[in-house]
Amino acid sequence: MTERLQIQNLYKIFSSTLRPALEMLAKGGNKNEVFEKLGAVVGLNNVSLSVPEGAMYMVMGLSGSGKSTLARCINRLNEPSGGKILLDGRDIVPLGEEELREVRRTRISMVFQHFALLPNKRVIENVEFGLKLRGIAPGERRRRAEEVLSVVGLGRWGYHFPHELSGGMRQRVGLARALATDADILIMDEAFSALDPLIRTEMQDELLRLQRTLNKTILFITHDFQEALKLGTRIAIMSDGELVREGTPQSIVLEPGSDYVAAFTREVDRARLFDARSVMRPGEPILQSERGALIGEAGGAGFVLDRDGKVLGTLDAEACGQARAGGEIAAPSGDYVSVPPGAKLLDVARSYRDGRPIAVVDDDGKFMGSLGADDILARISSTTPKPASVGEHHA
Ligand SMILES: Nc1ncnc2c1ncn2[C@@H]1O[C@H](COP(=O)(O)OP(=O)(O)O)[C@@H](O)[C@H]1O
Ligand SMILES: [Mg+2]
């Protein structure tokens, strides 16, 4: 996968004197210490991350952790105090005004929480705005604006005024405006945070749907961990200007790595987050024969696979024992349930029926592993381990 956007050792200090603050950070000082000693506010402290092409990359953290500062540095509404911002491998930090304007116009689009629609202009004119700035001819920009409005489901609203639209619809206009410029990178800063819960869910689903066809590279900023889990292919978690954890949603919930991150993961619905792949086991090869292979699973039964690795059926524990002793695989007789690797545990649990073995099977029908009811239960009931000193009781 190519890296569309890379941030390397990015710093942002809000102060007229940078050097003492940067030196304190380099020596291991943190945001609070720098503020107490120097009165300088640390926005970003040595942030590095890498956004692959086509990613829905989430930046999550509490208010004041530096998320917007990061977005504003990428878009250069904030001047970085140090570090690199690579766009397709080229550092855009040293660029001059003219080149920067070009990058902002053609490569990166922003959607904010409250972006200003021009109140006395019709919706379609608001969507065209960025194209007008780019000097695109009126007919062409009208056509393009109509196209993106229908993409976001507002095809019939182009000739209305902003005040006639609901908050959710206005947010769609913002999205349409960002899409109209055809920039390949979208930065969405708390774009859905001000919406009512129902509308918000609807917009999240809409964005996921759009992304399947648009395939933009999206940097999505949110203070809501649930939103990050739902939308993200990867999540970066920020605290006091630092990036403290980065990974896939499943890996972060599984291994938060710190109390700060663990606190976000406590309320997570694990049955809807974790998939079959995350708990399956490869199984124990019992026997190889003309017929294919016999793979034992945790419950004692075994899967009989053909030469291509496809599941033919199962043998119960007794038949597996006989196969071990006699060196021959009997004709598979047992029933089993098969699930794709990406099936959420909630759905796997629903398909589970009275002790039948569960096989995880890929798109080509090949056996990948198996899992049992215990595996599902262990994963969805697991809470984040606390540090050893907490919660211990001494008799
Ligand atoms: N223009 C500014 N001048 C001084 N401090 C700022 C400025 N912008 C942001 N900050 C500070 O930088 C830190 C990060 O802010 P911000 O990036 O807006 O956080 P978030 O978006 O995660 O809520 C905060 O401590 C904030 O007070
Ligand atoms: Mg912010």
C-alpha cells in the first residue's frame, strides 16, 4: 500500500519563542512542564503517523489533545514548529505561498464541525464555491456541483437556501463542497460531532457507503471513540499533543497499552467489534491421507479437508481417535457451521447451534481455522486488565 500522507516528528508550539520549548520536549519534558516553566502551549509533541491511500484514518483524543492542531498543520492554517508533512513522499512544509495554495486547492479538502455556508447563496452556489476559486468555468462547475449534491443525497435541494435545510443536511452540503474539488485527501475535523445522534449515525453510514466507491484518503478527527471504532481502518489516539497509541480498532481494544487508552475501551461492545479471524485457531493437524487432511479442533472434533483445503465435513471426537490409531480418515459425517473471517462475533454467536464445530472459511471456501463457544465468550467478556496494584485484595 502506498503512503499518501506521512507525518514525521511534527511539533507545534504556540509561542513566539520556539527553541526553549522544543529543547525541553527533546529532553523528555511534557506539555504541562513546558507550560509551567515557559508559558508556551504545546499543540503537537513529536507526532509521527502514516496514512495509506484509501484509508479511513481516525485521530481520536480528548478535547485539547491536539487533533485540530494536527489537521491545521497539514492544511497549513497552522505553521508547524518542526517536522515533516509528506504528501505522496514530498515534504510540503517548506513550500512557498503559491505552491501551498495549489496544494490546498487541488489535493486536500477540509470539512469542519461548523463550517460556514454563505447564507444568501443557494446550496448549489455554496457547493461550487471552491471550484470558482479554482477558476473553473460556470457550466462545468454547475454540472460538477449537481453531481456531488446527488452523491450526498441532496440532488433536489440545490436551489434552496441554507436556512431551509436541517443541520444534518447542511453537513451534507459541507461534504459535497469538499468532494466537489476532487481532492484525493479529505480532512474531516469533528465533522459529525454537532449532529443529533440519529442523524449522526445516518451520516456515518453514508460516509462508509460513499467511501466504498470514492476511495478517498480520509483523515477523520473525532473525540468519540465509538465513532472512531465504527469508521476507522486505523486509529491514532492523542493525549496532550502526543500520539500515544496507533493501530486497528480491534488491536487497540485488545491491547490498549495504557490506562488512558483503556478508559476509552471499557464501554466497547466487543461482540460487534471483534471478528471470527481475531479468535480463530489454526487447529491441530491429525492426519494426512489420500482423502485430504484431518484437522482437530478445540472441542475434540475434527474437520476433514480436501486437497484444496476445503471443508468436506467433520468427524466427532471418537472418529478422530480412530483416525489417529488406524491411520485412516473415515468419511466425514458431522454437521458444522461455517463463517467468513470478517464475521463479527455477535453474528457468529447467532449462527452457533448446539455444539456444532465452527469453521472459519475464506472467500474461496478454504479452511482458515476454527473457533468454539468458549473462544467467543472469552473475547467478548474480556475486560481490559488493570495494573497489578489495582483491585488486589490482601487477606
Ligand atoms: N491559536 C492557538 N494559540 C494558543 N494555543 C492554541 C491555539 N490553538 C490551539 N491551542 C492549544 O493547543 C492545544 C491543542 O488544541 P486543539 O488542537 O484545538 O485540540 P483538539 O482539537 O484535540 O480539541 C490546546 O491546549 C489548545 O489550547
Ligand atoms: Mg478540535
